[in-house]
Amino acid sequence: MTRADEIARSRRASAPVESDAEGGSGFKLLEPPRRFLSRARRSGPLRFLFGGGEAAESRPPQTTPAKLPGELTRALRGVELPAMPHLTEGDSLKARSPGGGRGGRWFAFRWRKRRVSSGGEPAWLLPFVLCAVLLLSVLPLARLTGAGFSGLVEGQAARLIFEPATFAALRNTLVTATGGMVVSLLLGSLFAFAMALTDIRGKLILSFAFMLPMMIPPQVTALAWVEMSGPASPLLKPLGLAPPLGSPQPLYSLSGIALLLGVQHAPLVFLALKAGLAASPRDGIEAARLSGAGPFRVFRDIVLPLAFPGLIAGGAIAFVSGIGNFGIPAILGIPAGIETLPTLIFSRLASFGAATFGEIALISTLIAAISAAGLIVQQRALQGRDYRLIGHSGARAAFALGRLRIALEALLWLALALVLVAPLLALIASSLVPAYGVPLNFKTVSLSAYGEILFRQSITLTALKNSAFLASAAALGLLVVTVPAAYLLTRRKGALANLIAILIEVPYALPGIVLAVAFILTFAAPLPVVGVSLYGTIWIILVAYFSSFLAVSLKPVMSAFLQMDPSLEEAARLAGAGFFRRMRDVLLPLIAPAAGASIILVLLIAANELTVSALLWSAGTQTLGVAIFNLDDSGSSDLASALSVLVVVLVIALMAALEFFAKYLPEGVLPWRN
Amino acid sequence: MAQLILNHLTKDFGGGRPAVADVSLALRKQAFLALLGPSGCGKTTVLRMIAGFEQPTDGSISYGERRLSDAERALPPEKRNMAMVFQSYALWPHMTVAENVGYPLKVRGISGAAWQKLVGEALSLVKLTELAERRPAALSGGQRQRVALARCLVTQPDVVLLDEPLANLDQHLRKSMEETFRAFHERSGATMVYVTHDQAEAMALATDVAVMSEGRLLQVAPPAEIYARPEGRVVGGLIGRGSILRLPVAESGQRQLGWPVLREALGSRDAIGATGGLPADVPLTDVLVRPEYVHRGTDGLLMRVMSCVFEGERFALDLALGDGQRLKAFSSVAIAEGQAVPFVIASGWRL
């Protein structure tokens, strides 16, 4: 029995006879028993050559060496591996000497408190991510809360709350957001149920088209609808359906704003519902039908309960997005004198006064509070909803519709035609007319508006340049933060990781207008050390984008890390690769497609962004969104339309690029895919 | 001469029972240890602690005189000169087979002709030379397994860890991979630790088998010994397919029990079963009976055949003793179910 020569604890000797010679201190000692140490002799170099005599000698006699295939007995000779640098004496963790003494043991005990993480992350990683999150999320929000609070306490801005204008704006905001939510719920659930539960054809293209309104910037949506429905509508006029000239634009109203908010945010309801319906698997529904329930019963008893939390969550998020939306009420509301809270902030900032900072801080805090309430409702609805276990089969539920299928398909395409195709056609049409009110036909069609914005107007060119710079800088720069953050968050569990994840989410979840105000308040004063103010430069917009799109950039990278087999990294560690080495050789190549998706998603959203830049821009730093808004505001609707068409083309191109990437991407990165 | 030493190793993930409790083992150089146990017994955690992916909450791991891990400090895996075959093989999908195999060399700064030579030799050892430029996705399961193995042997690791490496392969491939592992072990001279829940695999490959259950190490012994002389009910039940009988056997130094002793014990038990009540002086003990020691004999006791299943090379019998205890046996001929036939238990092992 020379082989497993020391079985310190067999069954017979299992009672822990740990020496309590330390005076019964009760601490479990870390010193190994002496007999181990006495045997752990120094045995020369740790590395041994294949087939070395030492090895042969130590082989116990009773094992008969197996017959080896010829080529396996051939040793790898000729090339001697260099000793690993870590095998030098000084670097190795030596077994502690047995005569440690009391003090040493105490030391050892105290050491246990700060245990070194064996997760392999370098020490700077956590501080780096924490600093980034503090700078981009905590600092501006804390500043906003502070300013809002002091504005309230000092009373200078407090009277604002009791102004009728504020009340009216609050009422308008709530009314339009609620109306928008209802429209979103109707549209979104129609599409989600049809997509998830029925056997209609062309699901991918339908869902791609349905997601478009969310990706198209709101001011472009508003502009397109205004062009479609106004007295000069190039679509309605030939049909004789246009309102008479001089009559008010029907969309310049509360219900118009609500309708467009609904269209804009219907994809959010769609996404939330679809996630819930993915949990109602085909076999669950088939089991219900075998139990004797008809399709309607199944829908009522199985599908609706599963979908209900998604419905609530989707409604809540549509409501919050409606509260914070700036582009739609700005285009539709300002001409009609309808103020919402976001446009109120905008106009207060335009008429800059002594109490402005306090006022906008207060209004922003109000928006943030309403949004927070909505987000809490959403979180509650999604809490405890974990039906994943039922979803084993993975197959989606499908009701065969039979003859009804063609009817449903017609309904969906008609809805898309109304909310998406018609406004976009109107937008294109009005970009092609030479001047406002001129009827569109083959004689009048002209590309002069495009020539104007692309080659002659310096304002639009600057805007294009600024947006391109801001979007690409945000998309690429964010990866520097989000790749380490995603690595950290997938490897660390616990309260700190949760806190970081929440802090990353918050700036994205809050309406952009709140974030913009927070950044104005944070950076209005000159920076502490360098004494330069970011306010009025393009950098403040960039920093705000960093904060706002942190969550957008993080998500694809995070899901790539989560879906990666952890043993891929572990294998690299055992191969001897340190952190940067395995990042470069193993991890980064594997997450590259997701990082690409993250870049395109941020590009997509940042290039069209209006709300944040509308508050932060100044002469020379206007973005595409601001340029469209300003062109429309100054009455150049043909130029605004042409620029909008370009933006829509850009959006579709970027989405198509993502679609092209889809098969290399982790699941769930592209919202319009299942 | 012990090389890899686990000293009172404990890992507590903070959920009640520790995942690994007080495991002590010393492996000499060139040992091939199979860690055997049901899933969830902590064997993979032990392996991951040896590799350095987990840090023990108590106890320590040393290699020779080098302390690898204890509760305060841990040498990171990248500095341990170990290699591991993962259950998922963990091949990097963006590298070719040759790049996968040669990566540990690349990290050590070997390139050019030396790199080519070592990678080529490693690949030829696992017979994958022609596939060197393929991507892992284009390989079959057995081929991926061999790439993972080649990656382990390209450097000269002190310790090679194998985490259920054959779990995802079919029966035929397993046999040939077992052969490869054995040859690899002979050739490399590395200490190998092999985690498995398949005892046939463990028996066939290892020089030592360690049985774990619920985080504790129950027994370590060479395969033949652990089969013949298991310690305790759990090991006896896990290793082989023996039956454990509760019999009144008088305590004596002898643990190997012959038929006369067993016959007496079985007989008295039958008698007691008939009259009811147990004799106070002879306590019941667990006796392990291997099916290959149960055969028909005229001087045997009558046992009822409860089932008789043809297994290919022989019939497996399920026998019922007079008091209802069950016993497994083999037979070369079929025996009708329900029949009472005299059987002899040639040998038993008191646990």
C-alpha cells in the first residue's frame, strides 16, 4: 500500500483531532500538520523530463506499464521549454515554515479577512469601472437632485410650481403620455400577439418594419405626420382628402401628440409583450387544448395570464417614454402653444434668467419622479415572473388561423401602411417639392432640397459632421468602459455588482431631458482643476451621450460574455496567459461581433438624438436632430424633410447592417429578432 | 514522495453544507488519481481548487514545497504550470486546431520553427496532423477531445486535470480515448487528476481511486483494492454492483467472510425472523456481497429468484432471502422467476 501513501483522513481516522494546543482559542488553525511538511522535501526542479529515470524509479512495482503505441513512446526531444518565469524562488508561494509561532498565526488569522479574489480579474478593474460609473451616472444625478432640492428650499424657484403654466404643462404631459400609452398598448399588443402566437407569414419583415418607428427620431416622425395630414399634404391633396387651406393642422393638438407618442412607443410594448409570450411554449398551449379548451379559452386562461405582466411593463415603459419625449411635443405642441414639461424646460432655458437653473432642476426632478414611479411599476410587473422552466421545448406557440390568416395579415400590413409607410411617403414627397404648397407631379419634382442641405447649407453640413463625430466617438469610446464593466459584471455576483448594474441602467432609463439638465448643472461651472467650462462646447454633449448610452453599449457585450463558456477563459489561464494576454487573444476575438453590434446600436441612436443635444447645443455644435428641428422651426419644411429622409435612410441602413451581422451575434441583442 | 498535497481542503460557498469538507490527499509524482463520486459530491470543486479557479476557504494545496493555495493567498492558474481537459473541451472557436494546441507555447514565447515542431509532434500523437488548419467547429466530438488533449501535452505540465472528459462521447469513442489517456499518462509522467462519475472509467484508467460523497473524501486506494475492500456502506454501494446485506455477524478481526460464517449468519437470521426478536449479543452489520461470488450449490440456502434478466454475456439474477433482503447474482443459464434455488455465497466483505 505504497501508492496513495498518505490518506490523512480515511473513514476510520476521520474524527478531527485538531490540536487544541493553542489554549483552546477556538480558531481553526491554518498550519498544516507537521507530518506533511516533513515529507514535502525539496525535490530539485519541479519540472521533469519525459521518461526521466527519477520517474521510472518512483513507479510502484505492482503496476505493469501498459503497452504503448510506438509513436507515443517517442519523447519530445530536441526542444527544451524555457522555464516559466514564475517558477523562480522569490515568486513562489512557499509553504509556511512549521515553527510559525503565535504571532505568525495571529497574522495569518487576520489575513483571512481580506481574501484575495481568485477570479483572475486584475486589481484595477473594479476601481476603474466604479470611477466610470460614478462620473457618468452618480455625479450628474446627484448634482440634479441637489439643485432641485436647494431650488425648492431657497424658494426662488419654488413659486414656479404654483404657476399656472407649470400646472398646464404637467397636465398636458400626463394627458398625452396616458393617451400615447393607450395607443401603444393597442398597436403593440396587436402585433405582439399576432407575431408570437399565430402562423402569419413574413414575421421577420413585419417585425423589422414595426420596430422602425422606435429607431426613427421622434421629430422626424412628427414632421412626416405633419406633412401627411396638413392642408398641403402631397399625398392627400391628389386624393382630394386634404383639409382646406388655412384650416388648422389637426395634429397640432393634445390628441395629435398622444397619437404620435403612441406610434413612436408601440414597439416598446411589442418588445415587452413578446418577451412574456416567449414563455408560453407550444407544448403548454397544446396541453391546454388536449385538456379540452378551445382557442379562445386557451387565449384567456393560458396566454393572457402569461402575457399580463409584459402588458403592464410595456405600458409603463411607454408611459415613461411619453413623459420624457421632447421631439414630438416640440414639433406639434409649440406651434399650437401647448407646453409639456420637457418643452417647458426647453423654453425656460431659451429665456435664460436668474432663477433658470433652479427652475429647470425642479421641473426635471418632477419628470424624474413621475418616470421613477412608472419604472417601479414596470419592475414590479416583471418581478417574480420566471416561467422559463415551462419553456423547455423552445418552440413558439402557433395558432393555425386558417382562412383568418390572410385577414390578419391584411390588417397588420394596413396598420403598417398607415403608421409607417404613408407618413414616410409624405416626407419623401415634401422633400421633393420645390417650395411649400406646390403640388407634386413629374414636372415639379426636384432634388434641389437635397442639393441645398448636402452642398450649400453650412449649418446642415456642420450638423452632419458633429453628429458623425459624436456618434462614433460615443460608440467607440463607450466600449472602453463597457467591455471591462461587462467582464466584471459577469464574473462578480453580489450587492456591489448589482449596484453597478443599476447605476449603469439609470441614466438610460431616465428621460433624456432630465439627463441633459443634470449635465448642464454639473458642467455649467468651470471644471475644478483646469478651469475650463465644458458648457457650450461639443464635449458636454459627448459626455452626456456617454452617460445616456452606457446601458445601450453594455447590453450586447454583456450578453456575449454571459453566453461564453467560462472554461474558454479558464483554459487560457491554464495555458499561462495573464489578463491582458487572454483579453487580447481569447476574449476580445470572441466578443468582437457583439462589440460590433454595440457600436452600431449606439451609432444608430446617437446619430439621431435630439433631446439631449437640444438643450446642450450652442452655435457650431448643433447635431442632426437639432438641425432638423431648427429647419422646421424656421419654416423650411422642404429642407427639414430632405434631411429627415436622409436620416431615415441612415437608420434603415444601420439596421440592415445589424441584420446582416445577426448570425454572429448573441441571442437577444437585436430587438426585432426572436 | 508526495508531490501534490491537499491538506484539509475545505470550500464553503456559503450555502449550508460546505461543497468540499476537509479533504486531505497526497499524490506522488506520476500518480493517476480518479476522483469518483455521484454528481454534486464536490469532486469538480476539488479539481477547480487544484487548478486555482476556486480558492479554498480552509486548508491548503501544495505542489512539492510550493504552496499553491490556502485561504489567504492563491497562485493564479496562469502561473501553476498545469493543464486541463474541460468537459466542454474549451477549444477557442476563432483559432485553428494548430493555434489552439500551440497557444500555451505562444504564451511562453515560443514561435517559429520550434513552435511548428512541438505543435506538429503533439498533433501527431493524437493523430490529428491532417486537421491542423481546421477550426474546432468543423471537428467531431472525439476529434475535439483529442485537440484538447494535445493542448495539454504540448507543454510539459506538472499536473494534468481532466474534468469528466469522456462524458460527451459515445461508448466506442470512450474506449479508444481511454487508451489514449493511459498512453498519455505513461508518456508524460505528469500527475493526473481525473474527475468522473463513471466507475468503470475510473477503474480502467487510474492508479488510485478516491471516492467522494457529500463533500467528504471517503476512501483512497488502488482500483483493485477499493473494489475488494471498500470502507463503509457508501463506498461499498458506489463501487461495483454488489448487494449490502444486514447480517448478525459476530465481531472479529476477520472482515473477509467465508461461506460457513455467512451461512450461520443467514441461518440464524432466518430462524430469528421466524420467531421474532433479535438476539442482543450479536449486532447486525453490513456485509457486501459481490454477485460474482454468489453461485448455485447444493450446500446452499434456498433463495427465491425474483427476476432473471439476460444481459448478453450472462443472466443477472435478483434473489430474495428468507427475510426479504435482496441479493444480486449472475448465472450462465436462465432460471425461471419465482423458483426457489439453493445458492452459496462464497465470499462477503464486512463493511
